[in-house]
Amino acid sequence: MLARIILLALLPAAVLSTAIAPESISTFCQSPTVISEVYIGEQKNVKVDAISCANKVTDVVQIEKRQTPVNVCGAQCDTHCFPPSGGGPDPNECHVISDALLYDSQNVGALFNIPANASVITMQFRSCKSFFVNQAGIDEQYCRTDWSAVLDFVAFNCQSQQNAHGGLCVAADQRWFIQVQHV
């Protein structure tokens, strides 16, 4: 618990407020620039962008530099829904992104990298947009199957019935989060 409090103390106020209810990438990423765009899934209908930010997404002090990405697969995250209700993504359209992630997990590879220099990865299908934000300041590696599961959970459980319009899941150590929202 003490380590968690210390880590939170190191995070700037902008990042902490971002982890509570960001509405758009520009909330935490200054001058977002798409550095890569591809389409994934069996139908190639889910748009994926790697985005570079003019600013550092976080100012957390790096304890050590690693040559290989830190694998954060299976890491616990805490879900937060965005109030009030109305205007959220269609969870069935979000599920198309989940299916594309599962398809790529089986046909491309289970893991993907989120480098510190392209700390935001977005995925979009129709009204649903999801993004993974690397707040650690070091290269991270995540599992497509985990993103798929988190995306489905947030999309189906942060709806108007829960007085919400999308939400996010923040890693217990605050190093990353996955957001689901309406475009």
C-alpha cells in the first residue's frame, strides 16, 4: 500500500485527473501525431493508430532503463465508468474490436508492444473507440487477449444502465490504462 501511495505522489495532477475521466486523447496527449495506421481483424475493419505525443504522458521517474519491453499481461486494473448516462459507445461495435484482437492474437501473435515514444495505441470500429495508454515512460508489452477482455467488460458494464457513457480500466500500479468511449 505504501508503494502505491508513493507512486501516486510522483504522478502529476494532470495524469491523476486523466486516470479518473479522460474524454479524449488530447486531454493528456499534446499535439497527437499518428505515426502508424493499419487495419486489423479477419475483415480488416478495425482501424489501429499508433500515436506519438509532443509531451511525456507521465513524469514518473524511471527506476531503470530496459532494452526489452516490460510485459504487463495479466496485470490487474480497476474499472471506472464515466458518468452521466447517455452517449456511450455501442457495446456490440466494441465487441467487433474485441474479436479483431482475438483474431490477431491467433494469427499475428499474442503480444504487442507499446513503446514509450508512441505511448498511445487506438482502435476504432464505427461508434466505438478504445485506446491503450502507456504512462510508465518505458516500453511495455501487452496481450491482445487481455485488451479484448477488458474492452468487452468496460463496454458492456459502463452503459446508461450504470449511469455511464463508457469508461476505463487503470492498472493497479498506474503504469497504463485502457479506455472505451464513443467516437
